[in-house]
Amino acid sequence: MTTGNIQLLSDTLAKAKAENRAALIAYLPAGFPTVDGGIAAIKAVFDGGADVVEVGLPHSDPVLDGPVIQTADDIALRGGVKIADVMRTVKEAHAATGKPVLVMTYWNPIDRYGIERFTEELAAAGGAGCILPDLPVQESAVWREHADKHGLATVFVVAPSSKDERLATITAAGSGFVYAASLMGVTGTRESVGESAADLVRRTRATSDLPVCVGLGVSNATQAKEVAGFADGVIVGSAFVQRLLDADGDEAAGLTAVRELAAELTEGVRRAP
């Protein structure tokens, strides 16, 4: 039986901590701008210094995602992206870099595809796990059983509205890391990431030894530095997707832009000595 790369994910986050910095976690949807173009973009982001990449499984109703990622998902779906393409994206990105690659997906596509089939294929592709923003913890036992069997992390999302008791329930069920949404709302770039995120990280850490990584709203090195001051990882998605959209079909320009952004953010997540 093939096993996924949860250990690689844990080792990568531990290595960043040992280097006194936060890990840089990038998000890009599969199939955007094309399947091959998406794979090339992930390689470019890793090349620029990202530690981990989340591959988005494009969805027609992405409740957590703002307009930038919705636009990219729409392009991918119109291009006919399938779960097989998501698996190929994970496989080729991991094989080319040796770095941990997760899938971020809403529950419905997994449910329809079949949990056993999905986890088996993700592990075979070298995937490190899944981020599941809309799967309630209390309904996750069957998923977790299969994920554990296949060596895959189950990353749950916590929000500033999560009460301490709820945080403890979520972190007890999760593995790999905890995804802390910095604010109430959807993904996208923000002027500031702010106080609520630091408070959420502090409260989450009180319940668990899992690394806590912050996403939603980080788009530049200054914000990455701010978040790196209190979180184990900094998650950036919309800013990368926006660079590819801005390249307007010029693949070389898009790859250069995301590689440069990754390099800037990599500098940002290094804590001052």
C-alpha cells in the first residue's frame, strides 16, 4: 500500500522552525491557467523558495474563496479540469521538487469520487494530505481513518470566531498543521492581517502542539513578516493567482512573476535575529 507524505510535511515545518523562521506555504489551483501551466507555476513557486504548496481542487461554489481564486477556478473548470488532473499536478510537482504538496478541496468532490479512491490516489501521487475547509470535524471520522491509513495529513481550518472548546476539538482531530483563517471572510489580499490572527494562533497553540499556519489576506513581504512573528507558517494564495492573471496568458511572464513573489515572501518569513 502506498503511503503519503505526512512525515515530509511535518519534517519541513520542523526544519523551518529550527531555522527560526516561519514556513512559506503557497496556494495555486490545479488546471490554471492550464493543467501543464499550473504544474509549471507550482515548480516556479517552489523554485522561488516556498516550503509547501497547496493545490486547489477547482470548485464551482468555493465558499472560502474570494474573487481572484474564483476567477482562476472558473478558468480551470472551463478548461475541463478533472480530479485526475489534480492528482497529476500533485505527482509532478512533488516528483520534480521533493517538497510536500497538499490538496485543498471542498468536501463534495471527495464524497462523489469516493474517500478510499481519493486517499489512495493522493498517497500514490506523493501527496502530503488535504486541507478540508468545509468538512465538520464531527463528520470526519471515515475520512480520517482512510487518511491515516494512507499517511495523509488532515488539515482543518479554525477561525477567529472559534471558541476555545471548539478549537480543542478541531486540533485534536487534525494532523500536519492547523490552518488559522486570519479573519472572518473569504480569501483575498488585505491591507492588514492584524490582531485577531495573533490571538487566534495563541488560543490554538494552547490546545495543541501542531504547527499553526495563518492564511487569508497575506500578499506581500511586509505582511508575511508580521505573520511570521507569531505563526509557524504563512499561507499565500490570492497574491500568486493574481500574478498569473496579470500575466494575461504570457506563460513565461507569469512564471517569472510567481517565482519573484515567492522569493520576496521567503525573505519576509525570516524572523529578525
